[in-house]
Amino acid sequence: PYICSLPSYVPLPIFFSEAKLKRVKQTLPEDQWLNLDNLMESRRDTIELKFTSIMPVLFRKYPDLFPIKDFSYPRFAWACSIIMSRTWGKRFQDAVIQNKTGNLTTQVQTLVPAA
């Protein structure tokens, strides 16, 4: 039931058309336009990088579980938008993670369906 209740489109700025993003920019002070452009480009690049680094491995290693036709980039971007719009992050320190990554502090995202 929860999955079926999720929207087919999440109105996050990274998925806005250029025309809509231009209208949003016009509501901001002009000196913040470049910041918005850089933020949107960075977020889009992150999603694309995750897709291109994760999915080909899954397609190759588990073709029966991850058929290419069912796991397209638009669907991946949709899943990312669902996660970005419905998670809460908490930063914490963890010695085990520090041993594996070299970073003492990490952020964990939590997806909790509304009750």
C-alpha cells in the first residue's frame, strides 16, 4: 500500500524544466542565481553518477533481478526524488565506520512511511 501511494512526480527543483527554473530564479536576488544553478547541476550530476556507477554492475551481475528495461534512468531519478523528499538525516560518530572509511562522522538517512 505505501509504494502505491507514492506520487509519480515529486516537484523538486532539480527536475524542473529550464522555463520553470527560470521563473524560480526570478523570485531570488540576482546574486543567488549562480548558487542555484550550481546546486541544481551538482544534484543532477550526483544522481547521474550514482546511476552510472551502480546500475551497470547490477545489470551485469544480476540480470534476472535487474532487467535494463525495468531500471531506466528516469525510474532511478524518480526513486531518488522519493528518497530525497521523504528522508531525514542524522549525523553521528562511529568508530567502525571510521575504520572502514577514515571518516569518524557519517550521516544516515532514514525513510519512514507516514503512519
